[in-house]
Amino acid sequence: MSTSARCMPRPYRPVNAPGSPGFAAGTNGRTWPSAAAQDNGFTIVRTVRRGQVPGHLLLGVNAADMTVDHARRRLSEATTWEQVSRSAGFAEACPVPLPGEDSDLG
């Protein structure tokens, strides 16, 4: 466990949390429903307490992998079409060749 349940407000502490009355690691048969849920809870609490909450807090390997992969694809597409996008601005050179087009617009 990366942090202690003692930092959690009492109503949110499970009965078997370290520091709770009657806690005996591995002897009372009580466990958290999921180690991942416990870790996520601690991550959320620590992040909120720090005061720098991201717009999208990704929890878990799959969430991080899928989101980063999606962002990379979007960045690649935006970079590919950047000159076309910029050409729509006021006082910009227009037309510009589309990606994959010949540069001869004649």
C-alpha cells in the first residue's frame, strides 16, 4: 500500500484499514474488495489534496494506454493537416495543397 488509510476521513475507512481497531493483517479474513480500487482511492485522495487536479485523471494501465494512443493519433492527424487548417485563417496563403496532393495548384 503506497499510503495509509489513516489519512482518510473516518466514515470512509473500511473496518480492516491499518490503524483501525481490530486490524490484524492477514488474520481476520477481511480484505479490501479490490487492491486496484484501494490504490485508485488513495490516488484520488492524494491528487485532490495536492490541489493540482488534472482535467482527466486516468486510472489504470488500459485507461492510460488508450488515452495516450488516441492523443498521439489526434496529434499526428492535426500535424498532417496543419497547413490546410492554417490556410483558413485571415490573411493566410490560400489555397494550399492537401496532404498527399501535388503542390502544383495551377
